[in-house]
Amino acid sequence: MRIDAYTHFFPKKFFDMLGEVAADYPDMGKRVRSLPALYDLDVRKKIVDGHKDYQQILAYPQPPIEKFAKTGADIDAFCRVINDGFAELVAKEKDHFPGWVAHVSLAAADAGVAEAERAIKELGALGVQIYTNVAGKPLDRPEYLPFWNKMNEIGAPVWLHPARGAEMPDYIDEDRSLYEMWWTFGWSYETACAMARLVFAKIIDTHPNLKIITHHFGGIVPMLEGRLGPGNDVLGSRTTEADYVSLRKSPKKRVLDYFKQDFWADTAVFTAEPATRAGMDFFPRDKIVFASDCPFDPEGGTMYPRETLRILESLDLSKADRDKIFFKNLEAVTGRRLVKS
């Protein structure tokens, strides 16, 4: 069995609301509205049925709830609609979708704590999804600590999805990111930055039961092993205004080791074989989960699963490693039996 650990879909009730509450959402909003496989269950099931021994885990796509919700109460209400919808859908469609990921927003009044607990313990979610920033604010801010405390307590994984729009410019004298570089380069950078903030803020050190699944093979992280390793071994030598030398010496282990040992990563790299090899070389085999990012491909959902499967199956992997990547690592990190014996 091959279980696609990170795919996106809208529960029907929330998608019907989306036109009213976020009709003018830019950037990814345009992309989201153009893909029937994001909201049409029959289209989506046909994609799943197109592959032998293949199932999908469902997660909410874009836009971030905090981008359009007006109050903390609205955020909670929208997340409840999404999560109730996923629970109902998966209960009826287990053969296609053996599990789902709850959506929470750290911009909620309690940093998403109550909804995360409800979705996992009452509705049966495998874990929760958050974004790499909260309306532009980093994940290591003190107001988000209750969320990290709760997820450390529950022990269920956090699916970490990048978020960045054209409103974040690439150069200081411009007011927008051009040529969709906010997505092409920005999302991979966002993922790496979020991981680093959790390391340097010692969220990882102080939450030993935390499990984070990074999207897109950790973004740019596998390509930057030299900077994360030898580069960070001299952290502080390039900076005069902050004591980064003391910071470098204070964690429990080398900075690079956190990236390699304390994060999970998925294989959704838009069918790029070099990126797949880099990710496979960087992350330990027991930290990699198969994912395709369906349905965000040029064919409307059929290309990414097909090509990601082709690339993975072309690699010289042992059967044990194949089973780990295709379903056993996901079962291990979620603590759930997903493949029927």
C-alpha cells in the first residue's frame, strides 16, 4: 500500500462558504478556485482509483483562516466546520482516504489548543496542520507556546505548510513579490525559516514529544546542509549586534542535527528527481513519508501522484525502506494503523 500523506481538499460545507467569506482572496485563491479535484469528491476519488494500492490523507489547502476571519470566534468556527467536514467525509470514504489532518489556526484566542484537542481526541484526526507563519508572525512567539505545549502533550504530529503571498516583497524598495516568486522560492524559504526558528527558540529542546512533518522535503533545507552544518558551526562570526556565539553553544546538540533528527519530511517536490534525491540523502529513512501535494499540478491532480510514485519506485531502495516511506513511517509518527492487514 502507498499512502499519500499530504494532499489537499475542501470539505463541501466549507467550500460552499468560501465564496462568501474569502471570495476576493488573491494569489493562491485564484489557483484554488480553478481545481475541481480540490472540492469535487467524485473527481478526487477517480484520481485515487487511477493507482493501484494507493490512498490519500486529506488536509485543508489555502487560504489561511486568519487571512479572512475577522475575530478569534470566527477562526474557531471556520476550523470547526473544516474539521467536522473532514471527519464526516473520511468516515464514509475510508477505502479512499484512511485518515485526515485537522486544521487549526494559531491566531485563535487560545492558539488553536481547544480545537486541536477536540479534532484529535473526539473526531479522530491524525494530527493538525498549521502554517509556517501566523499572518506574518513567526511560530516561536510566546503567544503560541500553548499550542506547542498541547501538541507535545498529545504526541500527535503537526503538518507544517508554507504560507507566503505576493504582499511579501523580494526587495525592500518594492511593495510586492513579482513573477510569483513568493511561491516559487518563497515557500521553500518559509519552511526552512520556520524550522530554524523552532530550533533556535528551543521549542524543539523543551518539547521532546513534538513531531513536525515538513512539506516539500523541508523546502530548501536539504540543499543547505553545508550552511546548516559548518556554516552554523561558526554562528556569530558574521554578526556584531547580537551574541549568537552563546546561542550556538547553548542548544543540546549541533544545529544541523536538529534538522536531520527532529523533523519529518514528505516527498512532495513537484516531480523533481534531483530534489527527491537530495531529500532522500538528507533525511533519515525513518523520517520520510510519501506525499504528492495532489491536486496542485498542471493536470489537475493526476500528474503529481503518478510522477512522484514513478520517481520513488525508480530509486534503489530496499523493501524495508519502501514500506517505511510508503506507509510505515506515517503509521509510526501518527501512532495509527492505517493499512489493513
